[in-house]
Amino acid sequence: MFTRQTLRHLANANSFQRGEEYADEGHVTRLRRETDSFHASVRGSRIYRVALRLAAAGPEFTCSCPYEFGGICKHAVALGLAVLDAYGTELTSAAPAPGPTPTTPGALARAVQGAWADRKKADKLRFLEQALAKSDDLARQFLGFGNQPVAVASEALLAGLPTRLTETLEVLEFDEELYQNSESYYQEDEGDGLAEAVEEVLRDALASFVAELLGLARGGQLSAALRYWATACAAIYQVEEPASDDYGSFGHYGTDVLRQWHADLAAAGWPAVLLGAVLPPAEVEAALRWLGQYLANPPAEWPDFEASWRPLLLALAADPAAVGLLPGSLEKARLSPDTLARLALQSAQTRPNDADWAEAAEILLPTDAAVAQQLLHFYATRADRPALLRAATTAFTTWPDRFGDFVLTTFTPAQAPDLCRAALRHRALANGSLEDFARLRPLLTPAARAAFLQAATTAAAKGQGSVAFAVELLVQEADAAALTDFVLGLEWLHLSPAAHADLALRRLAERAPAALMPALETRTRAYLRGRAKAQRGHALYQRLAHWLAAARTTAPRLAEPALRLADELRAEFPTLYGLRDALREVQLLPEKPTLPTKGGRKPNPR
């Protein structure tokens, strides 16, 4: 149970006292409930967003304030007290039902079937009577199932819906007062804060309409719920502008509000809530008949019309009571092949029908990576190797990064030579993997190998591949001329990571030292004079010193030229003391001599 005592335990004394003051002074505004969660704005030094969820392990608070001390903050306390005042002290945290509960839908259905067969008729009736008394939604479903009038006057709701929505949205004001009540008024994130304030105003304005639609769905009024949703979408889109929009918060007002409507419904569980109602066959048939007629010639459309209908259609395709009627109802509907394929996929999964599911998945295979993954698993579990190879080829061709590893762990080069060769080639280039190239090399013709080397060096030169990988490939292929052209064609200073430049120079020193030394003599001077936007400083001096040291230690014939070049650089740039120190660190210049002090003693180094 959630009580004031709960809050006292969660907060320190100061936070609880300040939270009480905030609650008493009316600092908690825009309080709303979503099942076991509560949201509100709490005014402190600025407006904070606070939320409370009654979880199984106890109440969980979140707040946008920076409080990091012991217990929950004062804003959370204020929200908790406001919730208790508004909803009473009988609130409980969500907890799992006691006793063993089947964990899968199939197991639950079997358990209920068995228990139903064992119960006496009087027990069944008593349970039904108690259930109907506790749930208004279930009571409405029962009335509808018995073809009796339903308590909710759905026709009246639908008749006045466009007018009510228009009047609600046209009077909203997004002005200076809204800005001052938003977080952006106190913070520097004006765009985000103002957008959140606008979103909150729209959410509050649409909340009653969301509740009405969900009430129809939970009450088993499927036809009315579908008609309400379509009517609301069309009406919202047609609203042209609010009463004021001082900050240009909207592009097209109706489109932006419609987007918020979809988001609010999705957060509230729409359209999955449709599947929770117990519907008589006549209601399902009537709803789908209306749906088919509407989508065959819709009286109104809005942006992303079909995309907004798709979740609802998929929810119906997931309902065993509706799935059989859906194809006939939508026969004349204007739906894209992609939507029809997704409906077929969901319908086949609901029935279930493996053959129909695979047929629909094959249609979606080239455009949906998640479906491709499911289809590959489907064929793999059935050991259908020809179908698996065909699907894997399409999946890899479309998404090589995602399905390359699957190809290489599922097939051998003997089983799928072209596919494995393509997968190895892609992974070797993408990861700069010499191990993958070693596996790939025997599968390549000389021309294909040359093309691979060209692809690796071109990607590395453009900064899209690994320089170290390209260098090692050229070394393995013993192509000194190509290695020289590649390394000298790079802008050494801007290679990342810097170790790749060191590796490239060492490999060139081993294979073509005569070509490396002139380049070092030219480039070190050029970089010190600002080539490639080089900035003088410690980082540049360290890079140049490492290059000369690498040449000296890798190729013995370059030792004397490297020392001479270091001495020349020191003479040409006498004021660059950082360069002098860097060259000394790698032992390319002699250490500074130590002068004796009076009495013949050397000074202590500092």
C-alpha cells in the first residue's frame, strides 16, 4: 500500500517537509494518471517534470531536478502527496498474483480450459457475476455479447466529435505565458524546453479524447472505436491554427497535433487494447465490413494515411476472432503491396500457417532486415538448405554488415563459393582483417586479388578504410612499387590513429628506403612551415621525431641520413625548442651538455 508513511521512509526529513509545503501551496499541477503511473509538473525554482510508478518492488520516482542527496527529492514528495490526495490511500504497487501462473498464452489457455471443465455451474456463474461487478469494461463487453444496448452512447460521441476536437484545439494559446511556465524560461535549452511545454499542452487537450477512444475499445465496441479513430484523425488534421502561436511552434498545426495524437494513443496502448475485449462475431463482422468500405474509398486522408492505419490493421490480423474475416473485408481496400504482405505475415502467424508465413516473408525479405532474420531462422530450423541459401544471398546482398557473419558461420566455401567469397571480401575490407584475407586469398583469381588490393588502398586513402591493413596487404603481396606509391600518396600528419603512419613509414623503410628519405626531408620541413594546416607545437614535434626515429631504427642505411636531417632541422628552426627536445628524446640530437658549477660540482637536475 502507498501511504504518507511510505513517503516519509523514502525521503529525508528536510525533503519531506519541503515537499509538504509544495503540496499545500499548490505547486503540483497537470497531474494525470496512466494505469499505475502518475505524472505532474511541480513548480520550484523552475518547473520540474516528476513521475511516480507503483511497481511491484515499491514506488519508483523520477524527477528532472538535479537533486543527488539522500532519498527522494521534495518535488517527488509533493507529487506523492498530491496523488494520495487525489486518489486516496488504497493505492497499491503492482504485484504478481500469488500462486503458480502459466507463463505462456498457450499454457494459460490450457489451464483455464481444464479448470473450467472441473468447476460447477454455480461457481462459474458466481465468478462471472463478481467479475462483471468489478469491471465496467467487462460489463459492457458482456452486454454487447448478448446483443443488448451498451451503456456508452457511442453515436452521440461520434456525432459531436469533429466539433468538439476543433473547438478544443482552436482555443489553445502558445504565447508568452506558456513560455514563462516552461523549463526553457529558466534554462538555456529554449528550443527543447518550449517544445516540451507545447507537447504537454497538446497532451492535456487530447487526454479526454484518448480516454473516450480507449473506453470504446475496452468496452467491446469495435465498430465505434474504429469509426472514432478515423473521425478524430480527419478532424484533427483539418484544424488550421491555434488561437495564438507567438513562437512559431508549428509548421502545419493539424499535422503536428495529429502526430501528438498518434504518440499519445501509442503510449496508452492503442491499438493493442482492441485485442483485450471479448467480442461477439456479429460485432467483429460489422466492424470489418465498415473498415473495408472506408479503406476502399476513404472520405478523408491525412499525411502518412496508410502508415497510421497499419498498426491497427496488424492488431486485427493478430486477433484470432478477426483474422479469418480480414482478407475478404480488405479485398477492395487501397493498400500498398508492402502493407498487404505484412498483414499476410501477421495473419499466417496468428492462424498459424507456416507455408503462408514463409510466402509473405519472402515478399518482405528484400526490404525488412528483421523479417529476413526470422525467415533465415525458419529455413535453418527446417534444414531447407536450398531455401536457406537463396534467402541468405538476398539478405547479405541487401545488408552485408548484418548478415555477413551469418553466412560465414552457416556455409562453407565448398557449399556456397560465391556467397562465402563475397562475405569474406566484405568483412575483410570492413574490419581490416588480415585473418579474413588469408581465408579469402585462395578463393580469388589474380585479377580478383588485384581488385581487392585496389579497393583496400583506395578506401584507406579516402579515410574510409584501414591504412595499416592496406600497408600489410601490399607487403604480403611483395609489391614494393605499389607500397611506395600508396605511402607517399598519404598525408601522413592526418592519419588516424597516428600509429598507422608510423607503421606505414617503417614498412616503406624496410622495402624502399631510398624512396622514403627524400620524402622525409621534404615533408618534415613542409609541416614545420604549415603544410596541410599543420600547427607547430608538442604534438607535431613528437610526430616528426618518431618518423625519423622509425626510419633510423628500421633501415640501417637510413641511420646516418636521419641523424643528419635532425641536425639540419635544428639549425633551420633554432627557436623551436620543443622540436629540439623531441629530437633529443629519441636520441637524434646529442643531449645538452651539463656545465660544472663553482667548486667543480654538477648541479642537481630539476
